Amino acid sequence: MPSKKALVRRPGPRLAEGLVTHVERTEVDLARATEQWEAYVEALRTHGWETIEVDPADDCPDAVFVEDAVVMYKNVALIARPGAESRRAETAGVEEVVASLGCSVNWVWEPGTLEGGDVLKIGDTIYVGRGGRTNAAGLQQLRAAFEPLGARVVAVPVSKVLHLKSAVTALPDGTVVGHIPLMDTPSLFGRFLHVPEESGSHVVLLGGDKLLMAAGAPKTAELFKELGYTPVVVDISEFERLEGCVTCLSVRLRDLYA
């Protein structure tokens, strides 16, 4: 039967050197970040996810944001080619793990760039942020990999945030949630719910009615409760200093079979 697996990667010693694009750089506390990461991983485990730790990439400050290294659709892994050249060494360890799990592996090739944080999947619809880190060639290669498998790929302009999923994610019923000031074109999404806080835009679907989300969005958590969901709150403030969010700290594999 299907198993829920999540790939994670421990913060490396150079985390504080991670890239920032749309926020001012502030000091990152590595020890606190590690504690927050461990609590995040424990939250996944508590809610039925088997976590698989990808080998460290200690020379890559941003490697903890493991979601950017690969895009999964069904049993196919598309290994990313990050738009930030300093992040390209992150993908090898992730490729090794997804291959060991029996996934079919494809790659994004030059001149394409693609980062997993730009990809939001809702059923068989795949929204891809076209902006700073993902280019037209990367989008075209994603289409070539996934459309033959039944995916519908929709390009979304992204200019105000690092990745598409820095601005929007989706609830279990497919409703897209986001903070409108971060979005270029909210009208692209059929069912859309504006949330009152920036970090409320990011949810990880844990299963059932449970939503993993950041502690920095208490008003959004109350809104989700009113809609019948159960927020599972984690503090990821050290990663938010580097434009990270709850989605980018793991790769969720829902379609694999044990």
C-alpha cells in the first residue's frame, strides 16, 4: 500500500551563509536552527511520515532546503538544476536517495534551470513559478517529463518572492492559499483564499485535516481552524531569515509503494 516518506537534510555548518534575495540579511543562529529542524522532522514522524535523511552537503549553505533539488510526480523524479549556481552541488545526494527508492529519474539540462520550490502540485495540475530561479527552458523540460504521465502544467509569473511556494500552497481540498501582496497573478488560481500573514501562505499536508505550518502565522492558524483543519505549528524562524518555509525543508513522497 502507499507509504508516506519525506526526504530531509540536516542544516550544515555554513547555513548562515545561505542566499537571500527578497529579504535583508539577518544573523542566523545555527544551534537554534538545528533544534528547529529536529522539531520539524519530529512533527513529520509524529504524523505518520517516514523521514529519510539525505547525506549532508556541508559545502552548500542552502542544502537544508532539500525540496529545491527535485520535483516528484507519481513515481518519477525530475532532478532540478538550480538557478543559483552555488546550489547545483546539492542535487547529487538527493538523486542517490530517490533512485534507491525505485523512482524513475530524469534531469533538467542546461540551459534549463528549475528549483522545486517553484512547483506546486494540486492533483494532476502542476503550477510552475516562472521567475528568478526557474527559466523558460526548465519549465519546458518539466512539461516534457510530466505531461506524458497525465499532468497539466500551468506557468505562473513570480517576481515578488523567491519561489512560487514562497507565495502560495494549497489546502487538502485544492483551495490555493496565499498572501496577496506576495503574488503576481492571484486570478490564475480558480479557488483562492487570502491569508492575513505572509508565513500563513505555506502549509504542508500531513494527512487528513492536519496542516503543518509556521508559528509566525497565528491569525492564519485560527482561520484554518474555523475551516475545519487542525494546524500543527512549528517554529522555523531561523530558516525564515533565509527565505525558507515549511514546504522547502522536506520532499514529500506520497505516491511510492512500500
